[in-house]
Amino acid sequence: SQKIEQNSEALNIQEGKTATLTCNYTNYSPAYLQWYRQDPGRGPVFLLLIRENEKEKRKERLKVTFDTTLKQSLFHITASQPADSATYLCALGGASGSARQLTFGSGTQLTVLP
Amino acid sequence: GAVVSQHPSWVICKSGTSVKIECRSLDFQATTMFWYRQFPKQSLMLMATSNEGSKATYEQGVEKDKFLINHASLTLSTLTVTSAHPEDSSFYICSASGERAAYEQYFGPGTRLTVT
């Protein structure tokens, strides 16, 4: 069956450390993968997109890797801050239906402790 | 740029009534809009995809007669929950994508629906 798994439901780290979130999938062949941030009671906010032929993408303190052999994406936040505390969602793009459709994982709730 | 609004942000209605939720792209033309539902501590589940001027495509298990979607213009899509029941209570979120960055979806702030 098809599954998208994001490491733990909750992850606590100390301010200044690097947070690493994992997204694993089975029985999907996404054309691209996206990461979103969602705060409580709000809609997701787009962070990064990485395509199947790309290994790594960076944006400021964020870095995403995509390994289609392992069927895994890693999302890193360096020099983490309490303001980074939120739920982070990975989403597979073009894995089912149209090329624009996204299939979401259940998210990892990150708490950065001061 | 790429701002999407939703209205209302929350609504309480009685069982058996209908509720309309609006989704607007404020600063870009949204050729495709998506409607999602999210239950507490769960992920977003895609309900339907709509392209401007054509009928929405519903995901398996979503009743199209219950969740009416209209995408009449490039900046507005509406979701009407007809004959609402308590089990329809959820967080409804729309997203929009345009031609410029076709694979990026911009999400609205969501609408909390409570059916009593």
C-alpha cells in the first residue's frame, strides 16, 4: 500500500542546533517533493520544492535533500530558533492524479527550546 | 505576492443547513484550485481539484453532491457543504496555483466548520 511517513510526530531540539526531519515514502513515484510549514489553526506555507532529478536544494537556513533510490527526503533547519517551532509537512507532487496534485504526510511537530 | 484568502475563517451551523466557503487568490490568477480537509492532528486530505471554467474532479470517497465546488473565475472558487452533519465538522483549506510556478501551491488560512 502507499504510505508517506514523517519521522516522529514530535521533535524537540535546543536553540542553535540543526533540526533534521525525515520523510519516507513507499509505492509512490513523485515527480517532485515539497516541504511546508503549518502553524496551529493556519494553512500551510510553502517552503521548498525539489524535483526528482535534483539531489539538494537550499534556501537561507533551510536545506532539503531528495533520494529517489531510498525514497526519502531530509529537511534541515540550521541554527534553529524558537520561531521555527511549527508542524512541518512533506508533500509528494505528481505522485497520483494530475502533475499538480500533492499528497501530504502527517507532519512532524518541531519545538525549538530556548 | 501569492496571497490566498478564505472566508469565513470560522463558521458554526446547524445540522441540515448548507454552508459556503470562499477562496480567493488576491494577487495572481489561479488556474487551478484545490480543496482539502484536515482533521485534528491529521494531514491534509485532498477533496477535489478545480480548474477555472470546468467541473471539479473529486477524490475517491468524496461526495460531489454534498461538497459542491464552483470555480467561476481565475480568482475565486467556492465550496458549499450541503445538508451539513456533525461529521462534516473539520478544517477546510483551499490552495491555488497559477501558471508562473505551476507546482507551487499557495494555501489559504483555512475555515473551521463546526456543525451542531
